[in-house]
Amino acid sequence: MEAFLVSSGIVALAEMGDKTQLLSLLLAAKFRRPIPIILGIFVATIFNHAFAGAVGNWITAYVGKDAMRWVLGLSFLAMAAWMLVPDELDDVEAKPARFGVFGATVIAFFLAEMGDKTQIATVALAAKYEQLWAVVAGTTFGMMLANAPAVLLGSKITKAVSMKLVHAVAAAIFAVLGVLTLLNVGSLF
């Protein structure tokens, strides 16, 4: 349960103001069909985070526990610093003519998530926790917590929530996880 809850919380916070959340807003404004957009985000996230989680588990199998603790601790600290850098949406253009709203969302979201903060966090979380399914379910749930309301409520969300505050809280959580991992505290390795 810890893996699911930590993964959900970290990704939900990390996703606030992230380029994939901006992509969600863009897709909602462009297509005005929230259900296929939300389903597309869900499918893209499952595939992307399952892949990232598998990579995290694979890395753990080939690196010793002590080395992995240092890699993870430093990775979480790097994620904390990265959270303080504002994201911008790259020129991702969704074209529904060929793939439809759902297909365009899956493709655009999957590609935008490659190498993104939340994908890298998923790799680290899967390396940290043994329950791959709990990490993937948690990161997917966190992604949906951040993006479904963005699709449904659009720009009202970005006006009501301070992205600097959300990013600062997420950075603090990553920093605490990094320090706890490096100090080998609790159930962290």
C-alpha cells in the first residue's frame, strides 16, 4: 500500500504544471471531447509507466542494494531540483484526422511523457519498491488525479492553484525521499 500511496502522491504533485498537464489542457481546448481524451491519457500512461516500472525493476536486479540506495537517493535529490524548473509545452500538435481524438491523445501523451519527470520518477519508484503493479497503479492514478481535472475544468485550475507552491511541495517531498534513502532510513532498502 505504501508503494501505491507514495507513487500516487509524488506523481500527482509532479504533474501539476508539467508539460503533459499543459498538453491535457491543449487537447481539451482543441478537441472539446473530454471522455476520449481522458481515456487516451489513461492508456498512454499505463503503457508508459509499465515500461518505466519494468526498467526500474530491471535496474534493481543488476545493481547491488548499497549502490542502488545511492543512485536512488541522488536521483530523488535531482528530481527535487528538477521540480523547481518550470515546464513548457513543446510544439506537440495533435492531429485527429488520422487517429481520432482518442488515438491522437494516446500518441501525443505517450511521446510527451518519454523522458518526463513523472516517467523518471516511475523508474526510481519501481527501483525502490518491489511491488511493480503498485507503483504503476499509483503513478497512473496520480497522473489521472492531475490530468482528468485539467481536461474537465481547463484553465480554471491553473488560475486557482499556485504552480510555484505545488512545485515547491513536490520538490520538498523528493528531497526528503532522497535524504531518507541516502541515510537508509525505514523501509527504504
